[in-house]
Amino acid sequence: MPYVASPSYCDDAQAREANLIQCLLPAKRFLDETSHASETERIEKLVASAVGAGWDEGEVRKALNVTNAHSSQAPTDTQEFATIGLVPTSAKTP
């Protein structure tokens, strides 16, 4: 089971949600990289681990929906950049 840190003291709901996301992301990233389980099974493992650490199940599921929405909008590994004036290495002559 992945490790999810316990909640730290937060005055307001927005700070608590940010703390939860901060605690969930490393565990989610670890499961995504190492687990061969389905997405549903990985989410259930994260929820169980977070609840065991002291988080409320409802807030965990809400935070996972937020993080999944952000990760689906994240840029891909390819980066776009200006190529004007750049010459590929293979085109240069010695």
C-alpha cells in the first residue's frame, strides 16, 4: 500500500485541500509508475491509504478527481519551441 502523509493542521478548507493534494501526489505518482493494477484499483489503494492516515474518504475522492483533471490537461513530453535560426547538428559541416 502506498504511503500517504497524515493531515497537518489547516485553518480553512482550501488549505486542507492543498495539503491533501500535496500528500496524495507522491503516492499517486509512485503507484502510476510501479503498479500494474487498473486505474480503479490504484485509486482504491490511494483512498484506503489516505483514510488510514486520517483523511476523510469524501475529501480524498474529491482531491483525486481534481488531480486527475489537472494531469489530463498537463502537457505531453514534447515541448514546443521556436526553431527559427536553429540548424540541426546533422546539417553542420566540420
